[in-house]
Amino acid sequence: RPSADQAEVKRMYVHPDVRRRGFGQAILDALETKGWDLGYKALHKDTSARHPPAQRFHAKNGYAETGREKRGRSTLILCEKQL
């Protein structure tokens, strides 16, 4: 989990009516830039194992899987990216 030099992106969501138009990418780019500007060395993010589009989005943006965690009936894929 995040430490003093690591931040966590808690939630990202783009409404289905406007997906695939670059909004998610713009949001993530802005968050990464802000994290860098604030001095963070890494960002942590998670997604559901049941959401392959989000998994592909994370991988495309350089987030590496660091583990998995069960939460209720869901499995979360934990990811990290060095800034």
C-alpha cells in the first residue's frame, strides 16, 4: 500500500455514454502529472478482476500488477507505476 512517497488513485470512472473518447486517459495523465509535481515517486491503483477493459487500460499506461486481494466476493488487482 502507499507510503509517504506514494499516492493512490482511488476511483476513476467515465460515464458509458462518453467512453472511448480519451477522457479516462486525460484524467489519468493529469493525476500522474500532479503526483509527480507533488513529489510522489509512485502511484498505486486497483481494479476488479472482472473488468478486463480497466486491466488493459492500466497495462497500457505502465501499471504493473503487484498483487491481488479478496474483498468480499470480488478480487482486486493491485497495480503500481513508478513516476
